Amino acid sequence: MNDFSRHQPFNGLPRLFSPTPKGHCDLSDT
């Protein structure tokens, strides 16, 4: 679950709804 936790920069949202370092929602990188 490290990958999951690591991609929650705010509000504890899952990586699917979290902004990536690229500045957009990471909806394709699951």
C-alpha cells in the first residue's frame, strides 16, 4: 500500500483523484 499512500498529497484522496507532479489528475496511471 506504499504506492497508494505515497500518492495522497491532500485530503487523503486516492491517487486516481490526486494531482500528479505534472500538474494534472493521474487518471491513466493506475
